[in-house]
Amino acid sequence: MRIVVCIKQVPDAKDVRLDPETNTLSREGVKSVINPYDRHAMEEAVRLKEQYGGTVTAISMGPPQAKAILAEAISCGVDEALLVSDRAFAGADTLATTYTLAQAIKKTGAVDLVLCGKQATDGDTAQVGPGLAARLDIPYVTCVKKINGLEDQVLRVERMMDDGHDELEIDMPALLTVVKEINVPRFPSIRGLRKAKEIEIPSYTAADIDADPDQLGLGGSPTWVVKVFPPVPKGERTMLEGSLDEVAEKLTEILSDSAYGA
Amino acid sequence: MDHFLTDDQQMIVDLARQITDEIVIPNRARYDETEEYPLDIVETLAKSDFFALFVPEEYGGLGGGCYDLVLALEQIGRGCVGIATAYAASALGAYPIIVGGSPELKSKYLPDIATGKKRAAFALTESNAGSDAGGIQTTAVLDGDEWVLNGTKQWITNGGQAHLYTVIAITDPAKGARGASMFVVEADDPGFSTGPKEKKMGIRCSATTELIFKNCRIPKDRMIGRRGTGFITVMKTLDKSRPGIASLGVGLAQAALDESVTYAKGRYQFGKPIISFQAVQHMLADMAIETEASRALVYAAARHIDAHPKDMSKASAMCKVKATDVAMKVTTDAVQVLAGYGYMREYPVEKMMRDAKILQIYEGTNQIQRNVVGQELNKEYN
């Protein structure tokens, strides 16, 4: 089974700041990490490989620095990694991104399964998974929380819903997007880290993936972000920090000192 | 202090640190309280190749030396000596096979130890034998194609959790030191059983039990090395393993120092943080000096052992004594710095102090280590 997992480099959510001037995410000095949902997709891909055999290829579209997350993917059991990187991709919305990723995936050959995180924590659109499936002309299930089995190229999966879950069957080749509940991602291994250090991660440009320049980057993106702004604060708030017990104690104190206390 | 580790060693340190910070430290208090064997963490370490670290490459391992293991154990020990012991016990149990086993025995057992599929334990101590290894009463008698073992081992780390045990027993009572041999006993061998888990002062989550051999029959080829080489295998094993215990001491002392300095900066008395008082400052300074000194000695001993010299014993014993005595002192002082809070189970340093004590006792008491150093000195100056 050949599995492709799409991963994205995002700013660490623990460390995110807004630029007060432009109201955009300030990436300067912010640690970059693998999008948390993609980490679960990666883990599931490696587990499927361990159970059913095959290979896992991680693909990331992004600047050259994104090689760091691809190396990390290798250290966690992914077999091959591929960066898709070109200045022409800059400013891509989800339509242009899915086009670029689909071209890259097609270039790598036939695929049985594509796994993505449910959404990326920076853009939060959750459109790339379904969009990519449409581009590849394969069926998809979003928000998968469990894979129950694989038989005769049919996957049995559970899709997380607000009020429970759906049990679904899907023909491969297919695309799944996964939620955090699906697994606990592993730590890197020493062997994986050694491999990640030695491996040369190839980088594909727009020309390498036979891309139509009109469908790439800003030019290929009908979405225009008019304004980004933090929500207007709705009143005063205090964040309590510390252990559960400490927070509970402080909260009790505040409440008993307040109008509710009496 | 920069010890100029190689990139590969730094990578091992970073990974061990990440696992320690993310899953060892958040779970150590629970495991101390429940005294449960930390199977999930041991399995995580296995998945990340930490059991492969000490196994030779030709048997599925990474062929890391004493230094690599020391670096990993220092980090895990910084988080929890109990959990680190649950891991390190497999290395100790595997070393007799690594240092003394035939290629067949190595091929049979080491690959599964490297993946963590099988855990090992080392069995030397008995009720009348520990420091005095000559007091061993467990016997092994050859009966046709099988060895028949009888006796009881005491305080065996990983008892009941290990899949295979490397056991020393008397094969020729008349031959004294050359009358003992080592064997591999598998957990499901007939006539073998383990006692209940002992209740301990510290390292509570690590399993410690008796091993009971009642006409325990094992195939003839389970002997490690030749007949009569049991003591030599034990000595070679302990020479290699003791820096690992020493590094648990370094990690533990570092953890106690970290807690103490952090606390001393945040605790106010007489309107000032207590770190501003010289009485506290000097305590912290001594803790830091001793921790750095023991780390330097342990690293030096590990590098020395990895060069495969003939004289490992002295370096190995020296670093074990130094680093574990320092761990005891520093953790005791940490409780003093944190004072009332330090004595409470809500804070981690009382556990550190309880855990430190075993380091001065197991894998050869520090008194025995001093004997080793003394005997080596006696040989050197003639």
C-alpha cells in the first residue's frame, strides 16, 4: 500500500502573536511546528504501514524551511519525504494549494491512500483535504477518528460527529482527514533521527510538477483576505494559571470576594 | 558545562530529554503513589530505540557504548529514578549475554531485547549473598541435557516483569570462585516463579521481587559462557553497568538542584527571595559544584570504558560512589531548601530524596565500590 501524508508547517500555537499594525500572524521569532492534526495523520499512516505493509511518503508545500518538518516526519517512521517549493506558490489559497499538491502527488506515482489533518491551525479552513480529493478524483471522508479495518481495498472508518460517530466504508484509492482522537503520535526514534539527518529531501518546483502557472500562488487564488482582526474583547477577563488545585483555589477566592460570594 | 558531545550523542540526549519532559515527569508522582510498573513509558522508550541503544549492531541493536547509555539514563533519571530503573534493569540483565554469551545465545535473545519485545533482569543477590557474592546458595546441577536450578534470589529488579533472567548459580561447590556459572532462565521455564512485589522506600514503580527456582529445568545450552565463569561474567557486567547507575545519580542531583534554585528564587522571607541569603546561596552553590563534578567523572569513566581498557573496575566503581553519594547529599539539601514544602509529598523533592538512597545500595553498595577502588590502588602501587 502506498500512502501519502500531507503535512504543513505552522507557527506553534503556544507561541502565536498578532502583529498589532497589520493584524496578521507575526511569524518572526515564532517556532514552527508540524500542524498538530497532520501529526496524527502521519502517525496513522505509519501505523497502517506497520500493520498492512507498504510505504509512507510525506509531502509538504512550503518554503525551504519546511524541510525541517519533513525531516521530523522521517524521524517518526515516514519512509520518504518531498518538499514542493517555488516562489510561484506564494500567496496560494486552498484552491491553488490543492492544485499544487495534487500535481505533486500525481508526479510521485499511483497512490492508495492520502491522509491529511482535519485542518491547519493557522488557516483553519479544513478545505485542503476535500479539495485535494476532488482534484485527485478520489472519494474522501473527513474527521476520521478511527480506522477499523482494511479488506479488499475497502477501508472501514469512523467519522466523528457532534453527537457520536458514523461508520463508513470507502473504496481505495481514497483520502481521509483525521482528528486528534485517532491516535497518540509517537516520539521520534534514534534510528529515525539518524536517517533524518542523512537523507536528502528532494524539492519539486512548479516546473517539476508540470503546473499551469495560472493556477498557482496568488494569481491562482480567487480568495482575497480583506481584513484579519482579533475579536473585540467582550469585557474584562482574568486568566488563572497554575495547577488545577491552584487555579481552583484562586477561583474560589475570587468568587467568594465577588458579589456571588455572599 | 559543555562536554563536547558528538551530534549523534546530543541527539540521544535531546530525545531522552523530550520523552522525560513530556511523559516521565508528568506521570512520576502517580507511579510513585500507585507503585504500578510503568509499562506504557517502558514501551515508549522501546519504540524510540532506547533498548536497542546498548545491544550490539550485529544483534539488532545500535551498538552504542557505555557513554550513550549514560547520557540517556541521566535524562530519564532526571525525571524519575523509578522509571529509569525499570528501563535500565533490562540493560543490566542483557549485559551478561553481551559480555559472556555464545553467538547462538546472543542471536537467540538480543534481537528481542533490542526491540523491547523482551525485557531482561539480572539475578545475583540472595538472602545470604550480595556484597559477598561467594555466599551464593542457588545451585545448578547437570541432569542429562538439562540444568536443574534450586534456590531463591532476593530483591531482583524487574522480577515478574522480565521475560528472561540472567542468573548466577553454583555449579561446582568445591571450586570456590570458579564454581559458579551463569544461565538464562525464561519466565515460563518449569519450576521458575517470582514472589510478590516488594514494598520499597523509593523507586516504587520499579518491580522488585524474589525469584524462586524449584527444580527449575532449563536446556543445557542456556549457560552463559563456559562452566565456572559466572563470577567473571558478573564482574564484567557490573563494570559496564555501574556508570549507568552513576548517571541516574547525576540526573537526579540535577533535578533536585533545578527544583531548589527555582524555589529559592520564588520563595520570599523577610521581604526577599531566599536565594539572596548567603546561607541558602552556599547550599545551592555546593549542590551545583558537586553535581557538575560527578557528571564530569561519570562521563570520563564512560569514555574510558568505551575504549575497552583492561582496567575498567576502578573508574566504574569511582564514578558510582561519587555520583550516588552526591545524589543523596543534593536531594537531602533540596528538601532542606524547600523546607516545609520540601517535606510534603505534593512537591517532588521528597521523592527524589527517597529515590536517591537506593543508588548508594544497588549494583554493589558504595562500601563495596570503595573496596574495589582500594584493591585496585593496592595493585597499582607495587
